[in-house]
Amino acid sequence: MDRPYNLLFLCTGNSARSILAEALANQLAKGRFHAYSAGSHPRGHVHPMALQVLEEAGIATDGLRSKPWDEFAAPGAPAMDLIITVCDKAAGEACPLWPGHPVTAHWGIEDPASVAGSQEQVHKAFGKALQLLQHRLSLLMALKPEALDRLALETRVREIGAAS
């Protein structure tokens, strides 16, 4: 492929997990992937703790925003090669028809924004989500270019989500 793979992370609210995944993937990608995120029912803002844990990890947060997934199904949107749902609600929703029929996979991650408790407990939940995403994304980024053909990619990305 002569361009970076476009990767879209989907969640319902697009304020926490998918935002963490977008920022982390763009940092780890080293030009091989370009990551985006969106939600089926976006909250309209990024959770402040998502921004805090990203900044603490040295991951850029510039340009992160909560946005609807139909933004990426519209004419003129970047063609997606890979779409990964990171919450169980979004995985079960009827998604738009994506141009080009990208590879899809589900990487369920507990919602750190739903944790009720102290600031420390919420921070720990966001840190755990970031750590799990980092593990899975590191496995994805380690795939050799020949493993990124459609069938091999679909199989491997689904395995990554199921195994970790």
C-alpha cells in the first residue's frame, strides 16, 4: 500500500476509550497508520480524565474531539481500511455502510468514564484502559506489511481483541 492505513476507532460517546485509542495509535503508528475516532452518539466533549492520562503518558492531545461516526461515512471522508469498536454498545449497533468495505473488529474495553468513585479510582480506570489499548495497538503495529492483506489483517486484528 502506498499510503498509511486509515484506522477508525468507534465507541458510543467518543469521549474516552476511542479517544485514547486514536491518540495512542497516532503516536505508535510511525507513519504506517493514521487513526481517527468517532461515536454513534457522541458526547460532544472529550472526558477531561482521558486528556489528563494521555498528557501524563506524553501523548499528544491536540485536535482530539468528540464527533459522530457519520462524519467518516460522508462523501470526501478518508477511506477507512480498518474499523475497530472499543465498546460493547457500539459493537452491537447498526453502523453506517462504509465505503470500500473496510476490515472490522471488536476490541471490548471497560468504560473508564462509567467508574464511580474517587478521582484516584477514575484515574486508575483510565490508566488501565490506556494500558490495554497500548498492548493491543503494539501487537497491531508489529504486524509485517504482508500480514496487512485484507483476510490476514481481519483475522489477526480480531485475534488481538479476543486474546488480551
